[in-house]
Amino acid sequence: MSVHVGSHLDQRPFRCEQCPSTFLRKNELKRHENGHDAARPFSCSHCKTTFRRQDLLTRHVKSKHAKGLDENKENARPRKKAKTF
């Protein structure tokens, strides 16, 4: 509950040692600190853009290559057809 209340009071006790950013939760700080690392291990198979986190790659693919994904669903499970009466 104290974390929830802190969000309304703008209390951000977790500070990044490499920049002025502050965070409400420790896990948010850790995720942010990983961004300071130069490693970008996740790469897009469509355009070779690289990302630091898997969720950023997933968001990129959905927003930039969604049309291509719809056209390339050969291996996808077939959808059931809607019944017509």
C-alpha cells in the first residue's frame, strides 16, 4: 500500500547512479539501468533493428511489421469459420 500511496505523492526513492532518473519501484530502476548497458541482444528478423529488451522488440514488430505478419501466417493454426444461418 505504501508504494501505491507513494505514486500519488511523487515519491521515487530509487535513483539511478548513472543519470538523474528516479523510480517508484526497484524493478523499474533495474530495468532502466540495464538500458545504460551498450548491449542490444534482441534483433528484428524483418529489418535487423536491435533492442535492449524483448518487450521493445515485440512492440516494434507489432507496430512496424504487423501488415507483413498478417500476410505470412502459413504456419499459423487455421481459424474456424463463422457459422452463417
